[in-house]
Amino acid sequence: MNRATQKSFARAAIAASAVALVLSIGLGAPVALADEAEAKALFKGMSDYLGAQKTIAFDYDTNLEFVTTDQQKLALASSGAVTLSRPDKIRATRTGGFAEVEMVFDGKTLTLHRKDDNLFAQAEAPGSIDNLIDTLRDKYHRPVPGADLLTSNVYEQLMPLVVDTKDLGSGVIGGVECNHIAFRTEEVDWQIWIAVGDRPYPCRLTITSKLVAGFPQYTAQISAWKAGGEVAADDFSFKNQTDAKKVEPSDLPNMDELPDEFTPGAVK
């Protein structure tokens, strides 16, 4: 690119930034469109709906944004699918640029399968999906972002930590009208968009950390929502169709969406 072209691009970028700034000043910051009680009632309605579903299946796309120690902002994208049968069965897959993974739980045995390395590990973890989420986080240090939305009572799981609630009105996600609610805790800010109507499922979840430099942000957008009889049957057993090698859970490579070669900003 020659110098004249570079200057042209620079002027265009500055102009675009100026327009964005003017629009943001003109529009002002978002304000709460309803009181806190109504916002919490919307979230409680979603929680009750999710907890009442015996079977659920959906696809999702994630975006993990973070700022590196050299102050470069990056974003990593992944896609996957989840099928669960309450109280104690789940299958989840995720494919990204650095890992292709599968998690299967049949109520007794948890299987973690890293497909790109053709390795898998298993552990006995009898109990509910709620217990499994706690086990992954506390025992195996493999927390699943947004996994609290899969618990049997999302409201009781998340609301005790909330210190501020805002109803931001409505939005549209994938063509679906949604109620938009924002919550704050001491450690994270998070937003959720909930489908309007008699199926108030989560359409998008955004979590922003306040304790890490650069405020890394995780977003999961949900599509192809199914519940009840719409969900295809699944026996939730692990099928080793690729002759994967079994290893100990501690020997399984990193399955996170943020690979080891990326270093986020320091914890505040």
C-alpha cells in the first residue's frame, strides 16, 4: 500500500470513528426501561421454563475477546451443540480454531474427548448435571463458560451474587425478539437476551470479567432451540469411533477456548 493510500485509509478510519462518537453522544448511555423487580421476574420466568424442560437441545456460537499483555485485542470464535436430558445426562461438543472437543455424561461416567489429539479421559462422577458442573469447576478445574444456564434452577444459582440489575428493553437476536437484561456482580458484568413469548429461552449470554486487565468478554449465541419432543433421542454413551487413546484426566491437553499460546492481561 503506497503512502497516499495509507493516508486515505487513515482519514476514512478517523471519519468513521468521529461519526460513531457523534452517534453515541446523541443517543446517550442506555437507561433502565423497567424497574429491578420486573427485570428479575423476566429472568425468573426463563429459569422456571428451563428447569421444567426434561430435554433440551441447541446449537451455539461463541466469541472470546481479550487483550494480550502487549495490548492487542483479539477474538477467538467457536461453534458447538448441546443436548441434555434432566436430571443427569448431557452431551456437548465444541469446534474452534485450536481444539475440537466432546463432553459426554451418562449419569455415572464423565468422558472428555479431545478429537484433534484423538485422546479421551474418563472419571466417575455420579449425580445430576448440577453436580457435574460443580465437579468440572472445583475438582478438575475445567469450568464451562455459561454452564450455569444448564442447571435446574438458574435463578437460585446466579441471583445471590447480583448487586445491580437493569432492564434494557428489547433486542433482536437471530430474528427473535428478546428481553435484554444486564446484571452486575463483584467480579463480572453479564447480560442476557431472553426470547419473548411462551418459550423464554436464552438467545445470547455475554460475560465480562472485571478482574482481568482488558476486561475479557465471553459471548455465547444460541440457535436451533429445541425442547421436549422436538429433541432427538440420545443414549448419552461415549462411542470411541476413532480408536482414541485413553489417558488420565490430568494428562488430557488443554480443552479451553483460550489456548496456552495466548496470554491474556494480568489479573487486577
